[in-house]
Amino acid sequence: MSTAVSFHKVSYSGLLNGFSSEIKSGSCTLITTEREEESCVLTSLMTGMKLPESGSITVSGRITAESTPDELSQLRSRIGVVLPGGGLVSNLKVWENIFLPYLYHHGEPAEAEEESVDACLKALGYTSKKMALPAHLTLYEKRVVAFARAALMKPDIMIYCNIFDKMTPAQQTGLSRAAAEYHSENAGRTSIFLASTADVPLGGGFDALIPLHGQ
């Protein structure tokens, strides 16, 4: 089995100190952190938005610190990210937010893509308007929209950053079921969950558990 993401003696801003680990391609892996801030930093490091102060991070065979801006952009197009607050563009409506990356990389979506997104939103209980602005959404709805946006791109790697915090059990169940089903659709897809607890409600469990601080 190949490696999707590897950390080699990575240090960053006092949050990571010589961290080394590997995440296998096609696996469903949970990385436990101490708090949301650490999860967000780790997400930024894996996507090349931040670079390690020392050590190296390799994603899909590419060392982030040695990649050009164009190479990092191409790498990010193959990574889906669901942030704690959704990470939506505040002045774009929900439907525009969902299709923004798709438009940039692939052009106008076909009817099948629009129907797929619509079905995803309905399955996750999204009840707000498609033309609503992110400020009018609940935290759960923001995460649902972020999941739909990321899934539409059919990435090689999906990163879920503390997405089960501050949600009801029913919301956790719905989103975890969608994430597990999405992971199972492609044998080569890698799903990485970042959480500040090992008690993450994911059906089917995880292939690997990586404690960031060796707890």
C-alpha cells in the first residue's frame, strides 16, 4: 500500500515538535490533537498553506516545501477539506460556494453534478435556501455545504477538521454516515479525520489512530 501523507520530523510554531508518521493511501485515519487550533494548523500543513519550520511533509508523493505555487495548486485540487466553520466564502451564496472550485478546475457543471449535490444536501438534512449567504446558516449547515463542495471534486484525499464538535448526536450521525459512505465509494480514497478526542462517531471505525502528541 502506498503512502498518501507522510510527516518526517516536522516542527511548527511550538505545536509540532519533531512529529513523524505515515498515512496509507486508501485508509481511514484518525489523528488526535489537543485542540481545534492544532487540527487547523495540521490541515494547513497537509495542504501546503503553511510550510514546516523544519522537517518535511510529503503529500501524494510531493514534498510541500519543495513545490512551486502551481504544483501546490494542483495538489490542493486533489484534496478535499471540511473545516470546523465550513471555510465558506462569506459574500458568495451557498450554491456558488459549492461550485466555485469545480468551476475553476473543470468549468460549468453538468446536470448530473448539480443533481448529485442536491441529493447530498437533502440526505444531510439541509433545509436552508441554496441562495442563502453563509452568515445565515447554522454551524451544521456550514459543514454540510463544505462537505458537498469537497465531495463534488472527487478528491484523492479528504480531510475532516474537528467537524463533529458542537453538534447534536443526530447531526454527528448524519455527517459521519455521509463521510463513511463517501470514503467507501473509492478504494483508493484516503480519509483523514482530525479531532481532539478519540471518541469519533464514524461507522466502520478507523484503519489507524495517530496521536499527535503520543498520548
